[in-house]
Amino acid sequence: MGSSIHLQLKDVLSDYGVRNLHGQPGSKFHQAIDYSVYGIEDEGYAIVAVKGGTVSDINGNRAYKGITVGNYRYTHIFKSSVPKDGEFEKSGKFILKQVEKVNGKDTYWSIIDLEHCRAFCEESGRTVEINGFCGNSISTVNWVEEGWDIAPIGGSGGFPTHLHLERSSSGKKHDPNQNVQHISQDFGIELTTKDNANITIKYPGTYRNAIRLRATMKGGIPVGSDRFSNVTMNLDKADILLQRDGSNDYEHIVGYEGSDKTKIESKLWLGANYNTSITPSDWDDRPYGSWTQTGTYPYAHSSPDKIYDDYFFSDFYTRIDKTDFKKLTDLPTNARYNDRKYILKPTITNVRDVLYTVAGFNITFDNFKPYLSRITVNANGGTLYEVERSGNEGEVATLDDGRVSNNIWDYPLRNPTWPSLQQLNIIAVRPNPCNLWKPHIELKDQHNHFQTIET
């Protein structure tokens, strides 16, 4: 009559997420898991229901066939041919046939398990005529229990023989591994910039920096060119986070991409977990990730002996404006990422919401020339001298930005009577909160006597 097949990690042909099709048909953003054990020899083997539930769809009237039970959909069942009226298609111990017509209308199909004489359909109580089997007719049920055989593995839709397993919730597809039992493996994380084992930020800040997060399945044992015997890439999110000096909070890096300067953030979320949104939303059309393209490159399950996937954030401009992400700024006061110390921290999260991370990387941004926005000299209860220096965005340059008005370094103090000077108070104001530098002030009298004041 046929038998069931026990699917294992080594049978995962294509995992959930972005995949490399190598010129083959299919969706680049694969929102399912593909299983195949023996290839064409799998045809007719019984698929076992992952979870019980209501049968909400059986589409037997087209080449690409499937059955939906609860939140799970099982596709590529049977073959591509569509049975004619009154006829059926048989594969293994299963039959695919139209149910009886009611008032001349035919809207339902049924899959019959001949071993247990169960007929699955979207509507219970319909009659299916199957002469020679199960007493020649059988009444349908629209529900399935976990562990029941429900349909045969096939190649309908013109694809090689395999099971395509989807899970959906509220109309959105997610990774079945959130509920399908599998070994929970450990991950290693690496964070690098191009051609460097460490994190190096290139200047000027108008330059586009790229950061790569590599997620490696620890202990993965390759089987053939695209499978593993003991692990599966079950990731949901990859995040590159930034912590400002003096803060306890982490944030995603903001950048822009493309000629229209579309906002992009350093969060690469696949929506594998049903609580996670898909970010960015164009995975199916987005080019593969690289040092010049934000995205992911899916090595695992597509490249021989590679047990990792790479995630790139390739649109990091350190001089991006704090209020308008489409602009680059000349001034530290307008910068989203002011000159200061930061920590870069990579994290990944699997489909079951398990977080993996490593210690953060200390980096320092040093984009802007330091300057004082105001200098005030007070003496004997009065102000001897004061100068204001205002920022001037002007035209964005590439090497010498941060231009300001009153760009002079010597400030003459008018008419001070040094012998009677009782108190001298100098106030120097920095425009940015960074702690990378502090003002160095020198006083010189008419006799060229120097006095240095450290602030």
C-alpha cells in the first residue's frame, strides 16, 4: 500500500529564507522548507501531518497541487496531470478525485488514504465514489489528526520530486521549524569589514562603509553539495547594533541605498518567526548581499562545504544627518553619529527566539575637525572679549568639512590692565559632546610671556 517517510535534517534540500537558485526555477526568497530523501524514488511515499487541524484547501484542479491542514501547507503532491471528470489519480496508497457534484456545481477535491479509508476534503459529509476501494464509496472529513498520513510526495508543478512544507499565520508565511522538531544547533558569529579581520571605518564620512556578519553553524557536517547531516540554518534575524559611549542602549545603524536614497537599517529579518516582520520587505527582488549591497548571501544549502550565511550592511555613512537620512552633514552638531566612541555588537536570533551574540567591538568615529563655537573672556566682573562661531553646511566636500565662520585661532584681548587684573575667566564651548579632544588655550601678553590653560 505504500509507507511513510521519516524526514531528517539530512533531507533538507532547501531551507527557509533567501536561497541561491543557481539558475533553477523557484522563488529566491523561499518561505518554506523543501525535503527530499531519495529524489524521484520518494514519489508516492506518505506525508505525515506535522500538526492536526482543519482541511482548508485541496487544489487538485491544477498542475501544482497541495493540501492545507491547519497552519501547514504541503505541496508538490501527486503529479502535474489533472484527473478528468469521474476519474482519479493514484500515487502510492493515495487517490486524488473530485467529490460528488451538488446542484451541478463542483468545487471540492478529496485525497483518499486507501490504507485507512480516510477521505480528506474541505467539507465533511461529501461522498466520493471509488469503485473497488473502501466499499466503493466513502464520506469525507475536513479535519486531520497529528501523525496521520495525508498525501503522497510528488513533483506536481513540473518540479523535481520533493515535499514543499509551508507554515502560515494571519496570512503570512513563516519557517515551519518554529514548530517542526529538529536539533537545535549552536552558532558562531563573526563581524568584519572588507579585507580586514577587525572593524575599520574608512573616511571621510561621505564614504560608504560595509560591515559583514557571518553566522556559522557550529559542528555542521556537510552531506553532498547542499545538505547537512546534523544542522539546519534556522535563523530569523541578523542585527548589527550600535551603542554610544555613555549609553546602555543599542540601536540599529541608519543609512540609505540606491539613487532615490531609500532608508535602510542594519536589521536583516527574514520573518521566520511569526512574530517577526520581514525587513527589508523586498527579499525576493533584492540582489544577493555583498560588500556593495545590503542583504544576505546564502552559502549554506547552496555551496559545497560552506556551513554559514553572510549578512551585509553596506550602506553605512558615518556623516549621515541626524534628522534627514538622505543628507550628509558637514558639522558634528548635525550628525546622527557624532565623533565619539562606540561599540558595534552583532546578534542573531533563530526561529525559536534563541539569541546568539558575542562581545562588542570598540570603535571611534573621528570625522570632523574640532572647533569652539564660543569663546568668552571675563575679567574684573566684566566681559573683555567674546566671539561666536556658527556652523556652515555649505557644499558637502569629501576631505575638509566642518567649516565654520570666524575661522581664526588668535583672539586679541583689548585694553586689559594686567597689573590690576584680579580675576580672569575664560569660557570655551564645544559644539559636540564627544570626549575625543579638549580645548588647549594659551595666553600671551605684550611681552610675549606665555601661560597655558588646560581645560
